[in-house]
Amino acid sequence: MIRSLLSGDMPRSLPLALILGCILICLALAPFLFPGVRTVDTAARICIFIVLVASYDLLLGYGGIVSFAHTMFFGIGAYGVALTSAHMGRGFDAIAIGALVGAGFAAALALLIGLFSLRVRAIFFAMITLAVASAVAVLVSQLSGLTGGEDGLTFKTPRELGPAFKFGKETFDGVLFGVKLNGKLLAYYFVFIGALVLFLTLLRVVNSPFGRVLQAIRENDFRAESIGYRVVYYRVAATCLSASVAALAGSLYAVWLRYVGPDTVLSMELMIDILLMVVIGGMGTLYGAMIGATLFVLAQNYLQNLMGAASELVADLPLLPELLSADRWLLWLGVLFILSVYFFPAGVVGRLRGKR
Amino acid sequence: MAQSFALWAMVSGKPNWPLPVQCLPYPPLFSDGPAVTQVTGCGQSHFEISMTDPILKTTDLTVRFGGHVAVDAVSCAFHAGELTAIVGPNGAGKTTYFNLISGQIPASAGRVNLRGRDITRASVSARTKAGIGRAFQLTNLFPGLSVLENLRLVVQAKLGRGFNLWSMVSRHQDLTDQAEDILARVRLLDQRDQVVSELSHGNQRKLEVALLIAQDPDVYMFDEPTAGMSVDEAPVVLDLIAELKEQKDRSILLVEHKMDVIRSLADRIIVLHNGALAADGAPAEVMASDVVQEAYMGRGLEGILADV
């Protein structure tokens, strides 16, 4: 059962299995284990970023294709849901249509970019994605009538996913294990289950014959062509698939935030974050996406607090409080990345699975 | 000069085959020779003699890189059950000729026909599907994947299952079984789960041959299959090639420098020189031929081949 859910891709390392199990349980029970607006928000972001990073890993880690347009696809999905929700009114139908249209549009755009550039060499794809992504980001901020420009769009999700919606009053008195049963809880599980399904789907794809061909292309595209695989078709298919999953992750993000804006879903900074998460976790293993995204989002959200606390602890010593000041958190984040790439060149998962 | 030489090759190279073949004169000797107008492609004439269609035929196959003609109007036909050794000094165009046949380099002129079908413009993967199988001079595998995975990929390509996105690989037991059969044949079953980059050079060469066997093509193309192999390892690969020869419906092309290998395996030798076909015939005749010896500046074919 577990084997077929994981598509036969077992963790193959006890520490890795424990870490992954721990992440899964923490995310599944996050609202109950870590009640609080900020903690649940962090957990939801982790879920969404796991999918986003995993879909990027399908391209980079499995297909060996470098793309800088992944946030663009993410943004297309998010804007899809935002636009349909804003124009059709709140409702699950608006979310479903927005997500499907977003995913379809992302796949079509990926197909177009892929057919134009992947025929030649994968490096052109990287350059073209960079250009298209910048163009789309500019377009979104300029078309303020449609997209709300730099301010973005705020919209309403179905009532059932909002904090005002209460349920379970009769049976549990509206509270379960000290957690209020409201729409925000439902929204979290909407995101969690959506992310879980998408992640397991990706796991299925990378462990299918198709996934093996992608690995072969990454290893040696020349020989892959020579044993009879039309490399460009596989690369384009992987790009489309990865783009539509990224768009669906974007839709989940939009549903969670009830807001989209260029800075939250389209920025180049986000693209670099994704790259870092893939590298830290370990390229070419989707479990790496899980670990990379979790570590990164946690660091982003809590490193500042942790350092503030640490700097207070050493307040009496010279220099250290300055170094550990909460304002320097980005510096330490950078140091952490350099160290992790230095010590885990194959990522955390690669390390745990015993590949150097 | 090369042109007239090629003309000679086409005219006189093939018609005598498989009868004893007279080897071609080197151009300077015969550049004022009789003007031949009725050019008969060697494949054509062979066809008349053998009464069977060639599996693979190249007609005036040419490639130019800038002003340099790397392969110069080579016309040749390759038949089922025949192992043809392609020899010639370094830079003679042997590997380039291979690249033209398997599609890595597009031809400037001429045609490649596989079982009568024109594949001159086909992509590499399309040629593979059509029945061309190519092993490479420099080991060219999927280094980060296991030995079994390397082979399974070839079997999977052959069965056209690459675009299967939803089923788990483990459900395709038949792919694994076929891959394991071939591993057993090439005596690599013990290394089944080893990552290819950690394999010894000899075993990598064996795997290179194994990939080709898994592909089961109509035309096997080996480019120095034993290059860099130890004396102990080379016979395993050569035995495999000899086994393939027993399959009478396949044609084998072999680029090779080692004379003993050619002697023991080849049914026919073609000599390339400066990109053009210089001789074509049974091994004994080609090797003994004065003309070829002269062509190689008096040192003889063996002398040349011993150098490289």
C-alpha cells in the first residue's frame, strides 16, 4: 500500500524515512500540534513550496533542464484562481475553473517556449525562460486594470474556507483539542491534501518509464537520442507537466492567501529561493524537495526570532550580540546555504542515501 | 583528386565482389586512367550478383566541413549475415562515415537507405527505431544510472514505452527480465545494480556492446569495441560480436585497427582513405593487395594499422 502510494520510491535510508515521516506528521497535524496563526501559515507555505519545488525538481533534477520561469507558472496558477474568483464570485467552481485554466495556460505557454528553444540546446531554454518570465512580470504589473498591478488582487474564497465559517458546534462544541473548528482549518486541509495529492502524482511520474527516460536524458542526452528516444519531445513534455503542477501549486497559494501580487508569486527572488530549496534538499529526488522546502521556509520565518533570542543570551559578551542581531538574519541564512552546499553537495537526501 | 578516386572506387570497387576484388589504385598512379562514364554504384552491382537486397546502402554519401571533404561520395552496400570491417588511417573518415549512417551528422550529399527506405534526413532516434544500432568509440553510457537501468532504458525504447507516465517502473517486469537476460549474456549480471560510473573500463565497454544487443538492430555498428580493453577482457566482447554474426539476418559494421581482430571476424574489408572508398573486398585480397600497400606509402595496410 505504502509502496504503491510512493510509487516504489522508498526513502532507502532509516534517518531519511524518519525525517520524512516527521515532516509529514507535523504538516498533517500542524493546526493541532502548533496552534497559532503564524505557525499554521508557515505550515501551509511549506506544503505549497514542497509541491512547487518538487515540480521544479522534475525539470532540473530529473530532466536536467534549467528554467527561470518557474515562478511565472506559479504566478499564472495563482492569478488564474484570483481572476476567476474576482469575476465569477466566491465559490469552489471559481477555484476549480481558475486552477484548471491556469494549469492549462501554463502548459500551453511551456509547450510554446519548449518547442521554440528545447529543439536546439537546453541552455537556450534557460535564457528564453528568463526573458519570458521578466516580460510576464512586467506585463502583470502594467495591466493594472486586469491584474491590479503592483497592488495585486484581493479576492474572496468560498465561505467554507474563511475564518467566519464555524462547524462541529453540536458534536464538539466547535472546538477539537483546543483548536477552533472554523473555515481557516478547512482551508489548511484543502491546501495540505491538494499538496499531498500533487506530490504523490509527481512521485508517480518520476518513477514511471517516462521518469527513467528523463533521467537518461539528464545523464546523456546524446545517447538517449541514439537508443531511440526523441529527446526534444520528452523535454517538452516534462516542461509542460512541471509548469502545470507549478500552476496548481500557485492556485493553492492563492486560495490560502486570498491575495495575489507580483511580489508574492512572480518575483525573481522567489525563483532563486526555489533553486536553493532544490539544491539544499538534493536534486533528482523529490524527497529532497520536501526537506529543502521545509528547512528553507522554517529558516525564512524563524531564523530572525531564533537569532534575536540568541543575541539576548549573549548580551553581555562583546561583538557576539552584534553578529547575532536579528537584523543580520539574511547574512546567516546565506552562511547556512554555503555550508549546506559545501557539506552536502548531493543535497540532504543524497547525503542520507549515502551518495557522498 | 579525391573525386576521381571516388569515381574509381565506385566503378571498380564493387562489381567484382564477392568474387576476388581488385583493389583500387591510388589516384596519382591512375589519374590519367580511362574516363569512366557509366558509373554503377557498388551497391547496385552487388545487388545483381547476390540477388538479395542489401540491408544498408549508402549512395555517394558525402559530408563537407567548410572546404574539407571528410567523407567523399562513399557508395557501399551492406548485406545480411556479413561482417564488414572498415579500416583506414586516422582521419580517414571512418567514424564520420558512421556518424552519417547513424545520423549524428547530417549528410551534405548522397543518400542512406535502410532496407530500401531512405533515411538520409531522419533523426537519430528515428533511425534507431528503423533498425540502426550504434555503439560508440568513446564509452557513451548513462553514468549515474545502474547497469540494469542502462539496459532497461534500451529495451523500453525498443518497446516504445517511454511515454508511460503513470505506471510504476516495477510493474514493467518484462523490461527487467529482458535486460537481465542480456546482462547474463554479456556476463555482467553480478554488476547488475552497480552505478555505471563505478564500473571498470572493460565492463563499461561490455555494457556498451550489451546496449546494442538489447537494441537488436538490423545493422550493428561497432566503433573500436575493444579500444582500451585489457588482453583478458577483449575476447569476451569479440566473442559476443562473433555470436551476433551467427544471426544471419543482421549486418555488422566494425571499425577496427587490430589486425588479428579483423582477420578472425571480418568477411569483407573496406578501406577508407581521405574520406573516399579506397578498396573493398575479401580480407585476404585487400590485405595482400599491392595497390593498397602502395597506397599506404609502401608500408602496407598492416604497417599503417600497427601505427594507430
